Amino acid sequence: MDGSDRTGDGPAYKVNVLDRAISVLQAFSVGAPHMTLAQLSRATGLHRSTVLRLLSTLAHSGLVIRDDETGQYSLGYELIAMAEVAKAGSGIADWARPVMKEIRDRLNETVALSVRSGDYRVDIDQLVANQPIRRVIAMGEHKLLTFGAPSLAIMSALPEAEAEAIVERLMPKTREAFPDFDIGAFRAQLQKVRERGYHEQHFQFGPGSWSGSVGFAGPVFGRRGEVVAAMGVSVPSGRMNDELRARAIAEVVEGCAAIGARLGRGGSAA
């Protein structure tokens, strides 16, 4: 048995097929985001049949996708989802939590943080209101980027072409969940978010005003100006009034800017 088959944590331990699959993924670059089978074979030094088997497995897992018209491959959206998980684990919630706590304490309403995962958003952290009637958000669920205040906050901060591509891909699922979805109105909503820095969404979860909520969310930008998260406030509909609405909007806009400023400084979140 050679060194590549030994168990343990040292550098001698490698799984050849995994090593080759990684080399295929790493062959893609900003300069070459789309590659044919022949190009990948040359770039990795692997036989075409080997690369084809690896691509089949990677495609099944969503790590690569193949354009049926051109025959070219590119990295898949599952890698974006993995990157977002890594980003969430790298401390964005730690950076955001002090700001979120201040907002929760001032408003006594639920404050949540969301990140993009491919064509979806995932709510990764929340601070719940200290009131008998309050909104509690289920963490970790994949939610459409075409609905909800945090989703629109994230979408508004993406390049328009990228946002349009996401809407197109999600259209069947969006129409299934929301038959009255109006893409023209959706585009107009995104433009409003870009102009004012937040989105306001009214949700209804069942009969009676107390079963619904009003959500406010804005985009959080990283040090390179890219959107890294959305932060928002959720208020039960029965408690909403003009004064609370104005306060919630101000807290969201200022809070997103404050989190972005903390991310821009780098260093420790402690």
C-alpha cells in the first residue's frame, strides 16, 4: 500500500479521484469560466475519458453545469451555496450581532440576518423581540430570492444582469408559489430598493391581523462593495403604526451601513 492510501491527517494521505476532481474545478478561472472537455483535459493533464467521468459526477452534485448548445462546462451554483456557507461561518454573524442587538433593544422587535445561497436566501441569525406576540423566523431554510424583504434587498444589490438571470431561473418555482407574481412590478420594487436602501414587505400567514407581519430589510455591503448579507426587522402587523414604521426603516438603513462599516475595518469581531 503506497502513501496515497494511508489513513491519517498528514499530507501523505490523498484520495486520487478526489484530487483529480479538485484539479478539474480549479482549471476554471475568471479568464476561462467556460471550457470544453478537450480544454479541461489539456488543462488538467488527465485523459478525456477520466475528465468526462469526473464531470458527470460533479454535474450530478451541482458543482459543474454543461451548456447543451455549446458543449462547454462551467462551475455550478452549488459552489456559490458552499461559498455562502463558508462566508456565514467566517464571522459575518459575529460582526452583525452587536448592531442587531442594539436595534432589537431599541425597537423590541425581531431582527434577522440573511445571506445568499445560490438562487436562494438563508436566514442565519436572529434576535427575537421580548414581547408575548413576536415574529420568530425559522433559521436555515432555503427561500426564493424572488420574495421577501431580505431577498429583494440582496437582489437589488446584485448586477442587474445577474438579478435578471436569477429571476428567469426561478420563474417556474416562483409562479408555482406565487401565481400572481408580476415581473414588471418586481423590477420596479428592486429599483425602489436601490434608490432608498430598504424594502418593505407585508406577509400574511393566516386569518387575523396578528398572524401577519411587516418586514423591512436592506443590503449589507462588504469591503469591496459586494452584497454579503441582508439585515432586517420583522414586526407583527397588529403592532405596526406610522411611528414604528418610520423607526424600523431608519434602524434598518443605518444598521446595514453600520454592519458594512464594521466589515470594512477587518480584524476581529470581538
